[in-house]
Amino acid sequence: MAAHGSKKVIFAALAGNSLIAVTKFGAAAYTGSSAMLSEAIHSLVDTGNQGLLLYGLKRSKKPADERHPFGYGMELYFWTFLVAILIFAVGAGVSIYEGIEKIRYPHPVSNVFITYIVLGAAMVFEAFAWLIAFKEFRKSKGERGWLEAVRVSKDPLVFTVLFEDTAAMLGLIVAFVGIALGDWLQIPVLDGVASVVIGLILAATAMILAYECKGLLVGEAAVPEVRQSVRAMARAHAGVNSVNELLTMHLGPQDILLNISLDMAPELTAVDVEEAVSQLERLIKEAHPEIRRVFVEIQDREAHLAAR
């Protein structure tokens, strides 16, 4: 996923959530709805999250230095993980707490018509932001299924915003149904139930995001297609007898570290080996620009197996 595509998704979500949060807080104060307050907190958290994602994106672009010789690309993964924690701790926690309080001490929602207008407007804003995130994610997923695309994606920005916006749309629907049923059936406790359900939706979203980001923080290999391509290029290169080992790790969405161990033909001179390695490195980087660093180890296959 290109950086400009990620930024477009984040800015769209930031603008939408900022407007929605202000509107929801006003409606919550005016009507006294717990579900509306939960939705307002949800939008406020999402607004802050988009700010953190933009900060993480900026930090990840810092050039490598002596303390961080491989750059700062993984900062993006850290800040995305922090977003997941905030969704769980603030968004889900406050929503569930507010809902339980409303269930314990129920009171009817006043001026319920206002909530319908605000929720309807919020759905329009969220649908616009969700559509942008959906289109960007669809571009990056290729032939993969949706869940597989999330699992193998190395750019957490777009799928994080997509998950947030999906949770927001579900939360708006739950809030609308809870408030409407509570008003129609004269059961104000349903407003609190809706708030708890919104909190559970946010908690589930946060856990999924945290799980995906944890894998990226620990260090994930390049997708199988890239590994297979590099292995095939190495095997086909003149002078290479076999590939002993191939290791990759993402240091950022578009920054892959490659370590490859090669068994070279014994008749090659040192100069021949150096030339072959240089050619292979150039070919790999031309075919896969996301591979920024290539480290090649020349080792007899039997010696390599013995060392392992």
C-alpha cells in the first residue's frame, strides 16, 4: 500500500470522526442518551487514533542513524498497536461502564428525535470514510480473500482504519436500534444495553487489531510470493549451486530485510563470486524494490547443514 493511499484514508477518517464526535457529544448532552455518549466517546477515540497513526507514519520515515541502523519503519507498528490498546481501554471500557450505569439507573432519552438526526448524519459521514478505506484496501489485497489479506498485510494503516470504521458503523446501527426500541417500547434500559453492545464491538475490534499488530512488531517474513520469487532468482543465477537458507523480515510496510545463504560453484574464483553476488543483489532489488537490504552468505551446503 503506497504511503499516499494510507494518508488519504487516515485524513478522510480524521475529518469525518472530528465532525461526528462534536455532533454526538452535543446530542448526548441534550438528550441524556448513554448509547449516544458511548458513540461520542468512540468517535473521539477514533479521532485521536488517526492522529497517532499519522504521527507513527511520520516517525517511520526517519532515516537510519547509528542507534537505529535499519531505520524507524517499525515505529508504525508500535503506534498502530497503541491505537488498538486505546480502543480497548478507552472506547470499550468507557462504553461498557456507561452502559452498565444506565442499566442500573435507567432513565428515558429526552428529545429522541434529535438522536435519530445525529445518528443518521453520522452514518453518512462514516459511510464516506469507510468507502475510501474499503477501496484502498481492495486495491492492496489482490486475489486474496479479505481475511487472508488482513493476515498477510504488512501495512496496518488501511486495515486499522477499515476496522475502526466498520466498528463505528456497527456501533451506530446498535445505538439507533437500542434508542428506537427503548423509546417505542418504553424500556429505557435498552439504551444502556446498546451502550454495552457497542463496548463489546470495540473490544472485539481492538483484540483483532492487537493480534495483527503483535505479529508485525515481533517480526514477520515477506509474503510467500516474494520469498519464492527471490529463491527462484537465486537458484537460476549463474554460479549458484543451491540456496542453503533464505530469511526475510519486514522492518516496515515497504522495507524488507533479506538474508540469503548460497552454495556457489567450486570452480568460481573470488572475483567471480563477488561479481555474481553483486549481479544477484541488483536483480533482486529491481524485481522487488521493497527489499531494501540484502545480506549474502557464501557457504558450502554441507558446512551449512553441519552448522545448523
